[in-house]
Amino acid sequence: QLNKDFLDEWFFSNDGANFRADRPDGTPGGPGPGGPGPGWGDGTAGMNYLGADTTLYKTYYTLKSSDVDNPWDYLVATCNALNNTPVAQLPEVLPNYLDIDRTLWFLASEIAFTDDDSYVYKGKMDYYLYYEPETGRMTPIEYDGNSVMALSRATSWGPFYNETKVNYPLLNKILAVPMWRQRYLAHLRTIIADEMNPAVCNPMLDNYKLMIDSLVQADPKKMTSYTQFNPEVQALKNFINTRRNYLLSNPDLSRPAPQFQSLTCYNPAGAPWVAPVAGESPYVTASVSSVAGIFRMNLFYATGLTGNFTPVQMFDDGQHHDGAAGDGLYGAGLPPQTAGTWVRYYVEAVADNPARAVRYMPAGAEHDVFVYQVQPQVVNGPVVINELMAANSVTVTDETGDYDDWIELYNTSNQPVNLGGYYLSDNPANLAKYEIPAGITIPANGYLIFWADEDGVDGPFHCNFKLSAAGEVLMLLNPALQIVDSVSFGPQQDDKGYARVPNGTGPFQIQTPTFNASNNVTGVTQADVLQADLRMYPNPAAAEVWFETASVAAPLPLIVRSVDGRVMLEIFAGSDRVRVSVRQWPNGLYVVQYGPLVRKLVVQK
């Protein structure tokens, strides 16, 4: 079923538009009642341009699902670009509408296995088209591949079967572009080498037969006899061997293509397979040979995890990290990127023969690539991750009464630091996971608590992630996505803090938590710090509010913040009763922290 589950597995989401190239139920030629339609090859559902009116396409295509507005417009636009763009301009225009590399794999697979129940034979039905919203491109998808590998077709379908038929634009338009034609042949060579190798396929077929043999014999509803089933395993082996030999006898496929010996990516310091940091330009080298010589080497790269690639020429001139000139080692640099950026890349080798035969490393080209993520720079800053708790069950609650994971930051300097635009993240693949809202400041030599509870509706101090008690990494990054501080921790104990000792500077250790206070033990035990009490009234308050505090040991910080992070009150209180005027405070919600206690205060005048 090429449904949303399938799309979610093979694409970045299933939020696009999914078409089946087939008449809808009940129309002539459709899968429902209505009788047979016109003959194969009429192009009605073969991505031919039928006109600008979307209703002209609804007779021949079925929209199976869509989460985008005006999905039919995307189908019409793709058909228009495919059919009405001059061949010379197709490389510039068509990749914006159609995933070219996936389309070539689609065509090569159908032709390699002689599928007579889909696009390359019927030219009108039994394949799918998916509009991918992340890239804005269509992708054709094989469907109903139950009529393949017939020995009778093994020597009759050439590599460009039906290419010249006008109603098959995926064939006659795309393969008319020389570089795409050679890419298609490279993919076909890969299929022949990887999927039509008798030394691999024959034992695999024997194993499959062994797995199902007794089930076939016992099946009471089989449509063919067990006697008919037995020789079909050999028939499949014969097809693979015959088809492979026939395709390799074709002059286009038998033409020698370049061979890769190695490929390596280096950071600027020359370390292999080490991802660059922000602002650095890594470089790629590839060792390659060709009996016809090398016409050109291309390094294709793209940022992000999907979308089109940009080519960069590689050189063997001794000036591009490529060793000595003319030694068969080619090199090229990749442009620097910001921290957290994913970079995909692969290499194309073009032979110096009239056809410009190509080979790719990796062989899958755009959809089997090398990937790295640009690492953030590490800088020193006054604010550090001072303590965390990843298994809070009875220690301290947030302002809503929940026992959530928490993160304590500490300002080691004697000046307040504006944390607006900083980030907290537990995922190296998503450095900007939680952005600290504007206006949040950590006081000089002070503490600030963030709750890792995925409860952003509770206020600005609630992150969109939780901490793992099994261990993970936690990072604090500045607005430039440079790491200010990070900690990698292992399994945690319930209701124990993971804290820097000495406070703010030392290594981390598991100990009794010191929520919103120094991690040092200086006459006051951690247990004493947690023995505190706070009452406040009236709540809501209109003119003034009384804070009654109780601390077993030393005074603890009493801090009141607005929901945008502004500090309204900051004092130290032991066993005290403090009256505070709120007449100048804006109406709204405020967060009160006293030692390990967190409460909500409402000001309503």
C-alpha cells in the first residue's frame, strides 16, 4: 500500500500530495466498473501536459491523499515544465519540479526487470507520483510490480526501451539531456552489478524457495500447482543471467566508466572524517582511474537533509589538497557553514570518451550520500551549567506543582548576563532546540532554573525537551550557536543532583541536590538547603504582597520574575516576613523562587 505509512517511512513526512496514475473508480478504464479504456501508451496519465485546466487531469489521475493546498496545481506545473521546456533549458528548470535522480532510478529499475505493468510499458498507469512539500518536487514511484522478470522479454527490452515514443516524456524528455542520460546508464550499471549478480541472486533464490516450499505444498487455495511452482525458481535464475548478459552487450552500457579507488573528507587540519566546526572549509579528495582518461570530476554538495545539489569541480593540479599534479587524486573544498548545518555530498567522475560515461561515489548518487554536520565552536563565557536533575520524583516542584527535570545555570561573574537568544539543547543534531526568550537575565553571581519538562505553556523557563535519566548531553549555546558550556552525563539516581563541585568551576558529581544555591558544603548541608518554606498572600495581589519565608539554616535567595524573565525582586531571606509593593508591577503572572521552592503569583489591579 503506497499510503501515508509508506510515505512517512521513505520521505521526511507524509504531508504532501499522493497521486496514483490511474483513472478513478467508475470511469472508463479505471479499476472500478466502467469497462476497458483506450490502449496502452496514449499518455493520458504519463505526465504529458494536457493543458492548464486541472480538471483535465482528474480523469486520468487519482488523488489518494493530500495535506497541501491546491495539489493538482503541482501536478500541472510539473507536467508543463517537463513537456514545454526546451531540452537545452531542462537542467536549469526541471529539477525545481521533479526529483531527477529518483526518476532515473525509477526508470532504470523498471527497464532492468522488464516491468510490463507500469510506466515504461503502459505509458499511462500503475505508478504513483508524490509531491514532496519539503522540496517542492514530484517523485514517480514504482507500483504493482507483479509482472516482471519474464524470460520472453529478457532480450527484447533495450536500455532505452520506448524512449522514442512521444507519449513517454519521462523517457524521451529526460534522456534527451546528455548528462542525465549518462547518469541513468550509471544507475542501470549499478542495478546490474548489485542486483543481477548470479553469484548472489542464485543462493538467495534457493533460500527463499527453502523457506516457503512446504507452505506452497500445503496451500489449499494456490492458483497454480506445486509442479508448476518448482521450475519457476530456475526460470528466475535464467532471467537474471540472460537479462544481465543482454544488457551488458549493449554498447552504451558496456562502455567503460571511471573507477573509484578511494574517497576521503578532511577537516582543515587534515584529520580524515572529522566534521568541521562553524566557519571552517573542509575538503574532499577522490582517487579515480579511467581507461579513457578523466574529462571532469564533480563534487556535488547540498545543505540540509533534502533538496537539490550544487556542483564544484575537483582538480588534480597539486593545488587543491590533491597531492601531486597528475597523480589521479582529485581534490576540492566545500564552503564553510554555520553550526548545526547538515551537509550532504557525493562525487561524480566523467570519462574522457565521446559519451562522457560517468560513475558515482557512493553509487546511489543523490540518495545514498556522505553526510556531516557542522560542529559548533566552543567559547568561554561567564555562565555555566551548574547542576541538573534528570530524575526528580520528590525533590522540588515547579510552579504548577509538577516534579520535573530541572537545569541550574550559574553566573560566575559579578555582572548580570542577558541570556535572551541563548539556547539549551540535549540534541547535537538540533543545537537551537530551545531558545531562551528575550529579556531573561541571570544576576551577577546568581542562579537561574529552567525546567526540562516539555511544558512551554507553563512559562518562559520551561524547555521543549526532557532530560534522560539514562544519560545524555546537555549544551548551553550563545546566539551565534557557539557552545558556552556543555556536560555529558551518564545514568542518574532518583532525586540526586548532578552538580559542579566546587560550585561553578569544578567537575560534576552526583550528590544531594542544592537547587538554586551553591553546590559547596560550607557548614550548611544540602539537606538543610532543601528544608525551606514559603507562604505569600494575598494571591492574587493588587497593592502589596507578604512573603513569609522559613529556612532551617542560612538565608536563601527569594527571586520574583515576570513571565518574560524580568527580575522584579531579588533578596535573601531566612525566617522572615517581608512586605513588597506591587503597585508599579504590570498585571500578570509572576514566578517566585525561594531556595528549592517555586510558586506562582498573580498581580491583578
